[in-house]
Amino acid sequence: MAAGEAGPSGACLTRAGRWLARGRAWAGGRCAVCRAWCEGDLCACCSARFAFAVPRCPGCALALDAPAEAAGDTRCTRCRLAPPPWSGAVAGVDYGYPWDRLLADFKFHQRLDAVGALLQPLLARLQAQRGGGLRVVAVPLSRERLRERGYNQSWELARRLARALALEARADALFRVRDTGHQLGLQRGARQANLHSAFVVTPRHASWVRGARIALVDDVLTTGATAHAATRALRAAGAREVQVWTVARTPA
């Protein structure tokens, strides 16, 4: 700067610093829920309001009520009476606002930018309790549904989880033999009948599944019919253990 030339005032420098700080925050993106600028996919306010951790049944991932938690019951009544075929289930949140909207946009409207926010609560739970040596498998779509949608939402979740947790993942280890149609609106028994023998482990990946501990990833756990059918296929192929990981759990 030449002698006698006026420099920027302290107030201007302060404003510039504030704008630079905001720019660094803005570089992260916008919150998937409230659309405020934030450093990650979910702002701190929405995370505290909608993604807080609650005690869940390790068998089916249902949120435990206060009396059960106080009594020290780690599993819900249904899982104690009729344990599911998988060894444990982990869900990030209950299926409800705003996750139902985000999942619908992600699943049916190609909102792949919502994946980070959807995975944040689940990933926090997995990082707190996971063990090593798991192999990650996604619940597959039928060829017809994959052609219609253009991508498998469960694989989009699974591959990002595997990368974040440094685990192996395969997109095609599990195969859907037939198109079972939409499960929405079907009761538990109808869902189970609809999915009977719907999945198989592909022969080329049979050795990868045999003897392995598998994490089965899906977007929502509702009646558990899909997870039951997929778990049976994985266990029939020799998987030593199957866990179920889902973004959301439909409340009881």
C-alpha cells in the first residue's frame, strides 16, 4: 500500500472476518431438515431435536418404554418370547417426522444428497457399539424395481456405512429371486408369505458369506418380514451371524 493511502477500517476487517467464517460454515452445505447452513448434513439443532439416542431393544430395535428401562429389561416382551432369527438389530431413529419425508425423497425421488443426514444417527450408534470383522450386505431390489428406480437405496446406505466403518461390502451377495411388489399396507402374516423364499445368496459369493458375520442393511424396519426372509437366506448359505442395521424403526 502506498504511503498516505487509506487502509481498511477495523470495522471492515471485523465484518470481513465474519463473512469468511460464515463462508467456511456454508461450504459444508445445508441441513437436510431445516435447510439452515451448517458444516455437516444435519445441523446441531435438528440433531438434538430429531436424532437423539433412546434405549432400544437389541432384538428388534424398538424404543424401550420407561418401565422396561427402569426394570433393566434389555429386550422387549416380543423378542423375549419369540427371538428373531438375527443376533441383533440397530436403528438410528424412529420412523416419523422428519425422517419419513427424507426417506421418501431419498427412496422415490432420487434425493441422494439426503443420505448423509439419514445415516448420521445410525452411524453414531454403530460407532459406539460395533465389533470388527463384519461384512456388509444390502437388502436387494428385484430387477424390475431396480430398473424402475435406477438405484438400490439399501445399497446406497450400505456402501457408505461400510466405508465409514472400514468394513467389506458386496452389492450382489444377496439376490432377490422374484419381485414381491410393495409391502406397504400388508399385515405381518401377509408380508411374510409375500417374501417366502424371495432371497438367495448368489453362488459366486457363497464362500464370502459362509462362516462370516453379516450386517444386513435396509432403510426401514417395520414388521421385520423382509429382514426375516433375507436373514434366513444368509443363514442357509452358512453365515455365522446376521445383524440388521436400519436407518429407521417403525414404532410399535
